[in-house]
Amino acid sequence: MLTKTLQRLSLVLLVAIAVTARAQSSYYFADNKTGFDPAIPTPEQFLGYPIGSHFTRYDRIVDYLRELDRLSDKVSVKAIGKTYEERPQVIAFFTSAANQKNLESIRKQHLQLADPKAAAPNYASLPVIVHLAYTVHGNESSSSEAAMLTAYYLTASTGPDAARWLNEAVVTLDPAENPDGRDRATHWFNQHKSFPAVTDPLDREHNEGWPNGRFNHYLNDLNRDWLPLAHVESRNRMAFHHDWLPNVMIDFHEMGTGSTYYFEPSKPFSTENDLIPRATYEVLNVHLAKYFAKALDGVGSLYWTKEQFDNLSPIYGSTYPDFTGGVGVTFEVGSSRGLAQEGSNGVVTFPFTIRNHLRTGLSAVQGAVEEKELYLKHQRDFFASALTDAQKFPTKSYVFGSAADPNLTNRFADLLLRHNIRFHELPQATTVNGKTFEPGHAYVVPTAQPHYRLVHSLFEEVTTFHDSVFYDVTGWSLIHAYGLPYAKFKDGNLVKGEPVKTLKPVEGGLAGGPSSYAYLLNGNDYYASKAVATLQQAGVLTKVSFKPFSINPPAVPGGSGAQSLPRRPVNTDFGAGAIVIPVAGQKLPADSLVSLLVRVGQQTGVTFTGVATGFNAKGIDLGSNNIKSLRKPEVALVVGPGVNPSEAGEVWFLLNDHLNLPVTKIDLSNLARADWSRYNTVVLVGGQYNGIDKNVVGRLKGWVENGGTLITTKTASEWAIKQGLTRENLLAVSKPDTTKSTDRSDFGRVAEQEGAQAVAGSIYTADLDITHPIGFGLTDRRIFVFRNGTTFLKSGSSRYNTAVRYTANPLVSGYVSKGNLKKISNSAAIVVSPEGQGRVVLFADDPNFRSYWHGTSRLFVNALLLGPLLNAPTGIPASEE
């Protein structure tokens, strides 16, 4: 009976979709009574199929926008960059023909709103900027289809409403913020859709295979990348954002099939940022919400507000605009995840989800235009109030930078430039709290600037919240993520000179001239590992020092060969982790080796030092047994269903982007077929591995004991311990007694009370053993660790095995329950466990969090590059007795 009912439902659904296809204008544009310009093709006419009957490839979406640009003087399309898979990122501009001719002038006038010193504009004559951003999560597919219909309406509508909107607004449209993920999802849905449509939630169409289309090429969630800008798509998008500073920005999403439609305002106070003027939440959001509600009321679509999601941090597309004087809004529609799917609200169809997004998107434009002066004035007041708030804030400037790590310093400075944050070169040597900052190697960031709120977000800690139920992270200060030295000042006396506009590239190369003996590289610089990996790829023998040493300043030899090389200041002090490259024993001739070092130094910004002798001024000599040969990593990364896609993608991205190393991605289902002898390093990130066959576990254990390096993070570390792959242990955690009769709470408080037990993406201090190979290259024992999981490691079975341990009072920023904070305190963060000739490196957390937590990703890189050298010695070699 049930089967027949479903068959009839499918038939009815097929007929409904067909009817919708034949009458798209009446379905999608029921409110339009004035008609459309017949010279402008509908998406259906251009594509050859009705919107909602097929998932449209990204290139065809771009083609349609470019066709509108060709046919209409109200449309222009501009490229802003490319994705990793070479898809163009484009923005389509919709405004009147007169405005199109003056777009650059409008842009410059609009940016004056961000300058508190500029005179107030004539708001009546200044267009409002509305940005519609679709499909940042690639498999939330309805929004890009809605983007085409929105583009059609703005271009072809002949009614007075559309004409007014284009006269009084510049509407910018990003058809898919994540083109690579969009096409991954599109291929899946089109490949598995049925005729007639299958609504059963268990059908393959509705259940994407790993890793699904949510993520970009490197499996990063681009909706969390607005502040870190780790990925190219985000950097391209940020350049556009600061070129235009939209007054209203809509971020289109999808949620579960059982949900209806969400739009802001968000939950008052509890998940809103105290830095943002209350008017953003209580006035601007509320005004727009009335337009959204009316749009959905008109077609009987259910919706909800004020319950979930958060506006705490500027990491999202719906929150970052709040920090730049606009108002960002999240739209979430209950998803069909395919052509049609059964849910608790009936069958959800693809056309239905598209129509909801179309209507709310157009209503956003309407609301922004009809209340234009409110949004324009708010933006001007926002930047003026930023200066007022900065005056009240006790910290007047931040200093950051490291003379030992100029590349990471430059990388953070580049991030500030991308966020349009003003900063200056440090004018004089400054010491505070034992940290010394040197001119030429450090910068000063004043808080008194229009982007004060972004500055605060990048540098300040937050530990007090209005609520204990959170959607995502609660700690996001990027200065901690980079692990750079920084200090806060209560005066602005160090802010001198003109702001930095462009950064000088760090000049790497060769100091000391060509050598017939050896070359040295200090390990402090973030890109030293990049240089080492590049040399290893070229077959160069590299070594690492386990002890510090100092050399005598070498004289630069003469000769034409030396004169052709860039000369650099000579470093004489080398710490543990310094790289030694002997000339003898190399496959390359000496002249080819020096040419390669110069090239790699220039490419990576690191400086090699040529030395003529192995007899050092202080410390060990270059022939010491404390200088050990490195092995080129041959890395396998386990992926597939059960593995956390983002954490796997972080490792993939780190090896490709930072180290320029290949990594073999092995699906869980293929582990039994793997030839483990091909790899010397295997990485397991957070996930569920209980399905791995015991024979595979046995082979993995044997591989480790024969010399392999197994690196595990988060729940993979728990799995490795439980499978006996390591002798280490999880921290014993006592469970609360739930049998007491007094242990009773109201049902309505479940979210409040259970949410309060979370580790809500927060930042902690830990003690790093900088004499351990895991810590090589770092000079400060204090390190900042990001934690968003509940893996608790016990300190190592040997006193030398705990490379990183949380401090006694570790919380720096973010929310954590008292119970979990107690568990974290003094627990192990990284344990290196020798197993036979190999080792298991256990990370309690995700060291590569969202590809921007560079402070701990360095430790992960050390585990990769130094794997065979991580085991503590079990005795003194005979040669040293």
C-alpha cells in the first residue's frame, strides 16, 4: 500500500514539475503584472530546460550572465579571479544604464561613507549597494538557480519597481561563491536524478558521496574563511568586498529538508557581537525582515527567525558585512537535496526552494531601496562610531612581528592589507613584557581607525558571553593563530609615519657566498620547511641539528660567480632545528647545488649561509652525531566516508600549498589493498575508523613498528589508542552520576544546559618543549592551541614523550564549560609514542584548523619532515661514550 502511495506521489510530482516547467513565469514571477522585455531570454530559453528540472553547471550560469551583459546596458559582468580548478569567479552588476556609465564614480563616492573625515553625502542621489551572494556551500544548489532568475528579473522586468531599484541601487550578484564545490554537487545530483523523481530520502540522489559539494577544492568551508582568507576564492572575494562595501549583503544557504525558511534577526544579544552597534540587529535587520516575511507570506511559505545561528564573529559572509558598516543576512531554505524529497513538511521540490530564494532576494533589493537613506546613513555613522569606540578602549595600539620569522610576519601584514586595516612600520626598538620588537621586522596597528572593530577581532580575546549555546567557534583572534609575538600598548606613541600601502617581499637567497663545504638554514622562519621540502623534491641531502651552534662570520669569496649572487646579511647563530646541507655526498655538482639554493631562497624568502669549515665558534660542529639526516616524506592521507572532509582537506592543502609536496589520498575502502612500503608517513585525521578490518589494523601496526610514522588527530588519536597501535592512554574522565533523584531539569532547558557543556571552538595556551623535534624552529615555549573537540590525552608514558601540554590555566579566548576546562588543564596536547622502530604522533586537537592556525600547523609539519627522528634516544651511542 505504501509503495503504491509513493508511486502515485512520484507521478503527481512529475506532473507538477512539468506544469511548473511550462509556466515558469507564473510560478516564479506571480507578482509581476507588467511583463518582461522579450528581447531578453529567460534562463529556460537560454539553457534549453526549465529552471528547477535540472542542476545547472557553473559555466552555463556564467554564460547566461554574460549573455545578459551582451544584450542589456543595465548589466555588466566582471571577473574577480579564478578558483583552484580554473573556474572564473565573476560578479554581475545590475543598475540603470546611466549608473552603469558611472560605476567607478559611484564606487568612489560610496567609499567616502567609510571615511569619518569626509563630508556627509547627498543620500538621496547616492545609490545603495546590495550584494547577493549565492552558493558558498556548493551543494546548497537552489540559490544559484535563483541567481539566474533574479538576474533575469532585474534585466528584463518592464515594471516601475524594477526601474526604481536600478536607478537607486547598484545590485551586485555573485552567482556561486564556491564554483568548484557547486559543480561537484551538480554532477552528483544530475547523475543520480530519476524520471520520475524519487522522493525517498534514502535514494542515492539525496545522499551525496564523500566529501560532497559543500566544500571548495581543498575541502575547506569557504563560509568560515571571511576573516582568515586562507583560500584563493576568499581573497578574490575580499578584494571585491572592500572595493564596494555593500550596505546590504544576503548570504544564501540551505538547511535540512525538515526545516522551513530562516532569515534574520538572530537570537537577541545571546549570539550577537557586542562590538556591533545595536542598530544593526534591532533596526536594520528588523526593517529588512518585514520585506522577507511579506515575500514568503505571498506564496504561503513558512519561516522562522530569532532562534538559531549566530552573529558572533566576522568569519561568515552574513557577519563580515556587519563589521564593515553594512548589514549581513543569512537566508536558509529547507532543502530538496535533489529534485524532490520527502520531509516533515511534505515533499520539498527543487523549484519550491528556488522560488523562496528568488522572492526573498528580490525583497532584499526592494527593502534596501525603499529604506535607502537608513542603510547609507548607518554605514557613515558606523565608521564614525568606530573612532569613538576606539577612544574608549584601553588598548591604543598593537605591535607584532618577529625578526626571526619575517615571512610569517609578512603573511600576517598581508592579511591586514586585505582587510583594509591601517598599520605602520615600527619606528624604534621596543621591549615590553620581555619581548623585543625591532624596526624593519615589526609593525604597529592603531586601534583608532575606521576598521577598529576588525582590528579588535584580530587581536583581542573574548571570554564572556551572553549565552552558552553556540553555532560555531567562540575564539577567532588570528594573532594567536599565527603564533607571532605581539604586545598591547595603552598609548599610540609608536604610531608614526605613513601607513603601509604595500609590503616589501622578504628577500631570500645566499649569504656568505658559494661554499665547497656546507650551507646552513635557520629553522625559525615559517617558510624554512617549504625550502627544505623543495630541496628534498630535487634530491638534495638535508640534515637537521638537534643542538644550537654558532659560526664565525664567513668572508664572502671573490670571483665572478660570487658577484652574480645576491648578498645577504650573515646569520651566525643557529638554534635546534637548523638545516645543514653538506656539499659532499650530493647528487648535484657544487655549482648546480648553489644555483638551486639561490633559486629556492629567492622563491621562499629564506636565506642560506655558505660556510667554509665545519669547526664552529660555539656549540656542536657540523659533523656531530646531533646533526641527523632527514628523510623525504612519502605521505599517505586516509580519506573517504567517515573521515572528516575539512580536516583531511587541511592536510592536503598544507602539503600542496605550503610544502609543495604530493600526498596520496587513500580511501578507507582501499586500505586493505595499500602497499604500505610506498609510504613512510600515514595521516589519520578526525573521523570514525571502527569499520577498518582488524587485519588492516594489524598491518598498520606492523608498518609502524618497522619504522613508519603514523600521525593522528582528534578522534583518530582515540581510535589509535583503543586499537593498541600505541602504548599511550586517554585521560580517564569521570562521568557524572545521573542516577540521583535530584538530577532533574525542565525539558525546555535542554539546549541551554547541554549546550553549556561544550568545547565551543576556543583558544588555549600550552607549554611546548622547544628541545623536542616537534618544537624545532620555535623559540617560545608558550604556544596557542585551538580546540573544538573532546579528545583528552594523558601525558606520555615516557617523561620525554609529551611534546606539548596544556597549562594549568589554559583558556585564552572563547567558551568552554567548567568541567571541560578542568579536563583540558594540564592534559597532553601532543604525545609522540615510540613503537618498535617507528612512532605514533598523537594530536589531541586539529593542528591545521581551517588552514590558518599556523602556530600549530608548524608542529604538524615537523612531525612530517622529522618523523624518523622524533623518538627519544634509548641510550647513549657507543661513539659518544
